[in-house]
Amino acid sequence: MKNKGFENGNVVPIVSGNVQSFWPTIPNIERQRDLRVYHVLNTGMGDSAMKTYLEAQWTEELHRRKHIIAKQQARLADLT
């Protein structure tokens, strides 16, 4: 007679050792082929475009700040 136990109100067999049930992981061949063919999936062109945009925004902000500082220095020079 087999040993029986209860789990969640159901009768289950009691076994010794490490018994696991799982699906083996198989690499996705289609995904690997896509990565090999389309390099944009690895590098990400969106990141490149965002970097260019942020650099342009920073340059614009830098010019704006320099202009404000130049105006303030000119106003200070007029006062003295």
C-alpha cells in the first residue's frame, strides 16, 4: 500500500526525493534570428534619437543661460 497524504483537502501520494515537474527551457530560434538580422533590436535607435534630442535641448538651454548672464552683466556695467 502506498503512502498517502492530504494537501488542500485532496489525497496526494507521498514521495521521497526531489520531484519536480517543469518544462525545459528551449531557446527561441526565431528571436535569435531576428536579433542577428535586425541590429536595431540590440542597439535601439530610439535611444540614439533621444540622445540627439537631449543634446540639442541642453545646447539650447546653455545658450539661453549664457544670454541671460550676458544681459545681467551688461546691466551691471551700466550701473557702475
